[in-house]
Amino acid sequence: MNFIDEIKKLKQKKNATILAHYYQVPEIQDIADFVGDSLALSQKAESNDADIVLFAGVKFMAETAKILSPGKKVLIPDINAGCSLADSCKAKDFKKFIKDNPGRTVITYVNTTAEIKALSDISCTSSNAVEIVNSLPPDEKIIFAPDRNLGNHIINKTGRDIVVWNGTCHVHEEFSLEAIIKMKEENKEAKVIVHPECELPVRMIADYIGSTTALLQFTKNDSSKCYIVATEPGIIHQMKKENPQKTYLAVPPRDSTCGCSECNFMKLITMEKIYRCLKTEKPEIHVNSKIISDAQKPIKRMLEISRKLGL
Ligand code: SF4
């Protein structure tokens, strides 16, 4: 079966739109109506006029789409597409963390479950986290969750009083520092570009640190010819599309016997699953209406601050 043609037909027939994250495989990025990082996808989920949103990404992203567009049917091709970072922050434990650190504004990364968002004051993504913290009064005390590496990056950038939750992404914390040093020795002109979810030693040798969108933008505007890329390698597809004449080297994980520089959750989504999901309109994302209304506030606040800051 030609999944590309069938998916296109179903999309038109059902007024459906496909939103895909940069970490999806190239053929899925190419069939999507919109490809982006978490912030851009949240903005798109809010603004599009489709009846059905199919999310080619992980569950917390599809939940965010449902929170922002509760009247729409939101589908995810594989309900098991989770996220180790979102899983590292459970609502029961996070409630206690907030209670143990009173009087702080709770900022959480969008890589969290709907329940965690419902406990938050402001959401953020790696594209806007530093700016969102900087938009608050200088003496405002903050809780940041769940990624400890992004949290520490924000502290380094802003110097604010922030208590950080101890969570990590199993993909970003696995990049090998030794491999980057060796790649740099072999490609002296290459620039090392790093996602802020990476560990401190990897961030310390970066020429540039940014969200997936910021890394893509950097490779577009920068004059170098070669980049050592420390984030999920799915983004390299867009980098190649924008600047095919440049070279992009994906950083391997510490354990060279595993493929864990790729996000196994993102890669659960396939063209066949997208086709079946559009055809059967299952699995569908459901979020409890009270959680939706509580979780809308921090996401809308993030989108409002981002709009004001022109992000
Ligand atoms: S790359 Fe990490 S943060 Fe992103 S979805 Fe996969 S596990 Fe979650």
C-alpha cells in the first residue's frame, strides 16, 4: 500500500492535520502539515482549524494539543509513545515538592504530563525557558521541573533563585563527551551545537546551545560548513533540507552498542500507524475536563509571554 497517498486522501476527507516533531523520521516529517519543536507545535495546535489533529510525536505533546483545543479530536498513532523525562515527574511527588518549597512560582517544561501542567503557574519549552524566567521580577523565587540539565542551564543564564527537580531525558544525557572531543579533533572547523537537556560537560564544550528550532536556525545563519550535533538526530533532516551543502555529524551515545541517541518513543510512530490511526480515528487522546481547565492556564501564559517577546 502507498501510505503517502492514502494518508493524503484521509487527511482531506476528514479535515485532519498532521503535526510532527523534528525527532520523527524524515518520511513522516515530509508528510506532515507542520513540523516543529514543542513550542511551535503548541502554537500550531492552538491556531489551526482542522477537525482532527494527528500528533506525530509523543503523548505529552498530543495532550498539550488537546488541552489547547479541547473541542478537537486529537489522535496519536501509538499510545505507548511516552517520554522518559515526563515520566520522571509524577504528580503525587511533585505536589509534595511544591509543598516543601513554598512561595515559589512553578515553571514546568512542556515535557510533562497534563497533571503536572495543571499544578504549574507557567509552562515553557527549551525555546523560551530563559526568556520566560527573565520576564519575571528579579526577586521572584522559582521551582523548575522536570529537566535538571535545562534547569541548571537556566540558572547559569539568569542567575535566578531556582529549585530544580531532578529529572532527565534518557536520550540527551547519553551523548558521549569523549566522542565529541574526538569528532572535533577530526573536524577542526566543525561547530559543536548542543541541546540544553544535555549534561554540563557536553554543554561546556558547545559553541552554541539551543532548542531544536534554535539549533536549526543557527545552522541556517552561521557561516560554518560542518556541525557536530548533540540532540536527537531527527533534526538533521531539516538541517539538510535547509542547507544541503553543509555537513552534519550526529553525536553517538556513551554506550556505542545501543542506538540511544535516537528517541525510541518518537520512533514508535510509523507511516503505517499514522495511516491506521487516521482511518480508525484511534487511539484518541482524552484529558479530564478539570485537568484541561487547570493546565490551560500555564500553557496560555507561556504562549502569551512568548507572543509579547516575539518568540
Ligand atoms: S527525546 Fe527525551 S525529552 Fe524528547 S520525547 Fe524523547 S525521551 Fe522525551
